[in-house]
Amino acid sequence: MSACSVQALPNGPRTPIRVNGVTISRAVISREVQNHPAPTPVGAWKAAALALVLREALSQEVKRLDIRAEPAVDAEGRRETDEEACMRALVEREAVVPEPTEEECRRYHARNLARFRSPDIFEVSHILFSARADEASSFALARLNAETVIAMLRTDPDTFAELARAHSACPSGELGGSLGQVTQGQTTPEFEDALRRMTPGQVSTEPVETRYGFHVIRLSRHIDGRTLPFEAVRTCIAAYLSEAVRRRAEAQYVARLLGQARVEGIEIPAPAALNVH
């Protein structure tokens, strides 16, 4: 069973932190703190101390089981140390990670349909009157110019491209204001909200304010997104569920390992809070 005593303090624990009799010194913890940013010094110290406790427990188990592994290299060319490779191999061997079943994948898809919906597509043009909210006179002038253009378009909607070329502060003005096809997240929230309230063929009835200034918007076409069928996303769902299960299994294994060790001087959190990476 883990022996939990006083919690670690930023200037060092009141009692030594030990794992099966091996002491983790204040100096080592102090050096590790830089790798664990936290809102408070206490939080950073505790995170660093816990990381070192985990590392020591894993290192001892690697030696006990004589685990050997080849260091891996990630996509950016970073190479594991021999110690890191052995710890990874230990956790991969000891943490049982069942593959998600077809039924589990289908159930996840059914419960999360919104996550598997292709985005709406908007074919849109705009005329931008650039302005900053902290410059009152130019801001008011930009709004007035946008309102004037909207009034002109009510009389003659076919002049939108011509007006965009003449007045828009956006590079799209050279294309008659055309932004082509845009989807969720490609414009500002205010611009996107305005699009969702419009119908194809409509020009915005009032200027749309964003951080860039005021926009006169014309929506040419709106293609609704659709829910992707299970077969199209099954591989992605299985990978997601496998990763979630793997992380839980690894945390549970480390929690068991620490539970079997004699840990002194620091409180061990619940398995969900343990990070072996």
C-alpha cells in the first residue's frame, strides 16, 4: 500500500520523498519543476515531484522485469532515451488495451452524430469597409458608407461586383468581392452568424460588424452539411476509442504499480490524474 504523508511544498517537502526506499532529492525536484508549468509554485512542485515518483517506480519495475527496448524516433526526429524506451515498453506490455468492438463504435457514432457531420458550405461575396472601433470618426464613416452601398444595392443588386471593385478594402474586391466557398470557422463568428440568417440570393440588410470593420454580404448559395455514415468514419472512431482506452489502461496500470510500491512524502492522486507520457 502507498504511504501518503505530507504534501510537497514549493521549497521542498517537509519529509523526504521516497519510492521503495529510494529518495528523490529536493535538488532533482527543483530542476524538474521547469517542465511542469502550473498556476502556482505549489502546483508546479507537486507536479514535478509526482512525475519523478512515477519515473522512479517505472524504472524500478523495468529493472525487476529486465525490460529492454529500442528507442523510438518521432516524426520530428526526436529520439527517446534508452530509459524512456524501456518504460514505454513496460507500460505497453503490462497495460491491457482491448480493441473497441463494432457495437461500441456504432454506439459512439449514434451518440455523437453532430461530430460526424460535414460542414455547411457558403458561396459568398462581400464588400469590406475597413475600420477600427477605437477610431470613432472613421468607424462611423465606414458604417455610413456600408449603409449607403446597401441602399444602392436595393435599387440595383446587379452592381454588387462593380461596387466591390470600387470600394472594398479586401483583396477579394478585385474579384468582385467573391470569397468563393467558405465553411465553418473560415470567417469571423459575426460574419458566419450573418450568413446563417441569410437565404441564397440575399444581400445583408444592414452592415455586419467584425473586427475588420463593416461588411456588406451577398450569399449566392448555401449547401447544407450532411451526417457522414458510420462506414465512412468507422476507422476514425475505432482509433479514437482505442486511444482513449489505452490512456485509461496505462493510468490504471501506473496506479496499481504505485499502489504496490512504498511511496512516502507525497500524496498519490486518482488514476485519471496520472500521466505516464
